[in-house]
Amino acid sequence: MSRAPWFAWMLPFVVACGDDPPGGGPPPGDQTGQACASVTQCYPGIDPPTLSGTVECLTKVQGGYCTHQCTADSDCCAVPGECLTALREVCSPLTNEQTPTRCFISCEADDLARAGYTSDAAFCQYYANPNFNCRASGGGAPRKICLP
């Protein structure tokens, strides 16, 4: 009679890491941060003038990044249907320039804690894009946002 190696019986009991996606399914989608090649692909089903500012497809971000201009955090997710998840968005410049400011998915410490994550990279790769990380935005008061 042959016996399996001692470790074979352990395979069904593999434990998941603390920063694995909650629920194990595909990440929830949100309109901000969606991939795009042109602005016409951003915020489908929403009348652009109802958003706080100009809708943009940031093509300097690999794969594109749907967003819109804003003046305060409260401008992000202000229109019904704009945000499809409970992810928090912040209004921030992308570069060292002060303007324009745009809505981005936030990966600040309280956002990670609320989602049960300890790794900001894992958070961004699950909720925003598999190629994204958490990084500081530009401007005089940088925010932590999900971007490549």
C-alpha cells in the first residue's frame, strides 16, 4: 500500500492571505477609474452636465482612466448612478499643478481599514485595476489615490 507524502493531506486546508479580495469574486466596478480610449466611454447613462465638472478620459494612464473635474470631495459621487460602489473618491490634482482637480479612487488609511486591507497596493489592484498601486497625487496637499 502506498502512502501519500505527509504534506498532501494539508492541501485542502490552505489558508488565504489577509489581503485576498473579500468574497473571492471579481472586483466591483465603479465609473471613476474605468478603462477608456475616449471620453464617450466614461459615465455611461449619466448626462455629463449633471456632473460637477468636465468628464475626461485620462489617456496618459495606461488603458485610460475615466474621471471628471471637481472642486471638493463632495463633488465626487454626487450624482445618482455616478458611483456604483461604496468606494470613497477624493478630489485632487494629478500632477504638481494645483488645477485641474479630478475625482480619483482614494486609498488612504481609513479606506483600507474600512475594506479590511492592510496593503494599499492590494486594495488598488482589486478595486481599481490589477496594474495600479496607491500613490501620492500631485499638488500642494497630496492625497493617496489608486493609479499606475
